[in-house]
Amino acid sequence: MKKAVKRNSRNLPKKKKAVTSAAVAAPKVPASEKSRSLFEHTHDLVQIFTPEGQLLEVNPSWKRILGYLGDDYRHLTLFNVIHPKDKEECGRAFEAVLKTGNDRKMLLTFLNKRGKELVAEGIVSPVICQGRRRVLRGVFRDVTQKRRYENLKDDFVSTISHELRTPLTVVREGISQLQDGLFGAVNQDQKTLLSVVLQNADRLGHIIGDLLNVSELEAGQMRVHRSLFNIVDIVKGVTGDFSVLAKQRNLDLRILSQKERIDLYVDRNMIVHLLTHLITNAMKFTTKGHIEISLTEKDDFVECKVADTGRGISAGDISKVFEKFRQVEREVGPGEKGTGLGLSISKKLVELHHGRIHISSVSGQGTTVTVLLPKYTRRELFKEYIAEAMSRSFEEGNALSIIIFDIVDFDTLQNRVGAKRLAEIVSAMEKVINHALRRTADIAIKDGKAILVLLPDTKKEHAHIVLGRLYQVLEDCLAKNKKTPKIEIHSSVACFPEDAETLEQILDKIYD
């Protein structure tokens, strides 16, 4: 048998012509060798780690960029090189990746050996070992410089926009006074010309406003301040502002709602801004027919639609409508023109509410913008506020105290006085507490049946002093109005990190 093998190997050169030159020139490299080569030579930071953060292996770029030589990293966990503000979110993300098996895109901040911050974006993926998802792989790219340039760009846009506002206001006021004849008689031709100048000044003002909004949204400077509002009332208020313009253009502007009251936790100013953009857009491209705003309450969200009978958007342009400065189907010549920022801003405002926005359109027949706004429970609302406050307290190394005022036997009281009257009472309580708070950082937020008071940089003993003062303020407020029914208020205090170290522990403490 051995001789046969030798004889066959000697005969191989004689059969060389039967093998293609390509196969000889490019031998197949095993996948493991390819992976190892990529691991060793990529400029990205690659780490293999357990869900608890234990580093099993890191690539040379990881060591070089973060400043660790040889096996220096062995005594570290991944959480040692992640900024404290990102640790909790990373922990949840790692658990979710391992549980679901789905990759997760992430943006986080690393700290190198000297403590310098490094902004990185990348993907965390599960690694299959012996048929099971046991460990994770993170591949991140340093985007610190890119982010710095983006911040410089945003700062430039913001600064220029602010600087333009003041002279524009002066110009507009001067033209208005000329048009009104405050500096002498103005003939009709002059009035017409001044009117055109004013319209363009107003348009420039809208452009500056949109630029500032985009700048703030992209820089993450615009925060959602939710409270409980009747979304139907908000829609009615915004729509009313357009009623005169709609009448002038012979457009039927109407609202359709299943109910007169649909309560939703939203940032009222943001929703007004959103609806203003959507209705303005519909007005811009609708010359006849109607604009309809409809509201529908679903199990987990509220659906708001703004539908028009305007010229519509072509199928090829639908995918581009949310891009900044994108103006689809612009007509050359006179007429209303926008900045191409309205829908981009609208999308970001919806996303800040963790909602979704979608556009459907038929060219020449009309467009429908659908916005889905999720319903929040009381716990979810308070969780969002507390998480933000805890993050700031963690970064600054300060305590955070939380006070909750609950109305005892709320449902019975609501049946007695009515939902509307009780909502007015809770709103009045929230207002008087906010007025009584002495520091700008302190804030009170209401939900349907309780008021949450956040006291940053406040230890538990001081929080109890504030509680006593606020309790007295509430009693005085309720006693002043003789028509207000007798209301019993329960209060509690929780402090981070004294009473709890995590967000869920704080919430459990509050709801106990």
C-alpha cells in the first residue's frame, strides 16, 4: 500500500495539465485563517468577551488604541474600559444579544489607559461555541474625530443661525413700520413691494428656525419633557391656527377623532411643532380639496394621520423625503418654497417619542403622513425621567432623591368628582409644587394619579425636609379651594444610591 502511494505521488507532475492554472495560483485559504488574519490586521477594536465583561481575547489594534501592552488587559473587564455613563445600557445590550442571537449596533465611549475618552461605533454579535451562544464579539471603529467634526459643524450652524436672528428681526420691524406708513405715506406699488420683502424676511426666519432645530436635534440637545395631555385638544389648537389660511385657499381643513379625549404622555411643544410642520407641508402642495387630521387610539399607541388631496409624491422620491434639505418635486418659478428640513425635523421629533412615521402617496392624488406615538404607562414615564437624572448623578458622583405624591383611593375619587375635574386638581398640584421648588434643577412631573419630584444632588435627610415643606404647600393649596373635595395624599422618598443602585430597584422602591 505504501508503494502505491509513492508511485502515485511521482506520477502527479505528468497530470499537471489537467489542473487549471487558477486553482494552482489561488489556493483556498481555510475560513479560520482568514478570520485570524482579519482579527490581527484590522484597524478596528475587536474583543471577545463574556456577557459579564470578562475579556477573553483582544486584537492588536485594541491594545494599541487603548494603550495596553502585552497581556496588560488580562486583569480588566470590558466594563473597566467603558465610560460609566454607558455601562448600564451596555450590560442590557449584551444580555439581549446573547438571549436573542441578534446583532446589536452600538455607540459608546471607551476610556484608554490614561483615562482619555474615545467615541466608537460598531456591532456586538453572539459567538457560537459548541452549538450554544456563550460569548460575544464586539467590533468597534474609532469615530472620535468624525464626531468632533460633526460637533464643529453643528456649532457653526447654530452660531450663524443665532447671529442672523437679531439683524433679521430689526430688518423686519423696520419694513413693517414703513409699510404701515409710520414714516410717511406709502403708495400701493410701494406697499406691494414691501409686502414681498416681508414675506421673504419671514421665509428667512423660518429657515433660520429650522436650521437651529436640526442643529439641536442632531447634537442631542433637545430633550423630551413628557406630561399627560389630551392629544385631541393639541390637534384642535394647531389646526385652528391654520383655519384662516385654509379658508382663503378654499381648502376644507377637518379633524376626525374616535373620542373627544385621548390622553397621551408627550412633550406638548414638540407635538405642536410636529403637527405644524406636517400641516404646513400639506398646505404647501394642496390647491384644492381637503386636509384631514385623524386620530385613532390603538392598544399600544395612538395613530395620527395628516392626509391631503394635493399633488402627491412620485414613487421614486418617497424614500428621500426624510433626508435633510431634500425638496422632492420642486417646481421652478414663483410659489411657496421650503427649506427641505420640515420632514427631517418631523422624523426626529417622532423618534424622540420612540414613535414611527411613514409616508404614502400617489402622484397627482395626495399624500398621507402617518405618525404612531406609543402609549406610556406611569412606570415607563417616570422611568424615563429617573434614568436621565440617575445618569447625570452618576457622572457627577452626587446623590439623587425622589419624592412621590400619590392620591389615595384615586379611582373612587374620580368616580365621585369626574375625570376632568380630578385631572385639573392634579395639574394644579403639579404647578404649585414646581413653583415651590427652589432650585432650577429640581422638577415635578405628573401622571394621571401621582406627582414625581426629582431632587438632584440631594441626600435622603434633606429630601425629607423638602417633603415636609411640599406636603404643607399641597395642603394649603387644596384647602384654599372650598369646592375641592377632601383628598388624602400618600408620600414616599427613595434615594440613589443609598436606597437602590439600579433604575429598577429605584422604581420598585417607589411602587412599594
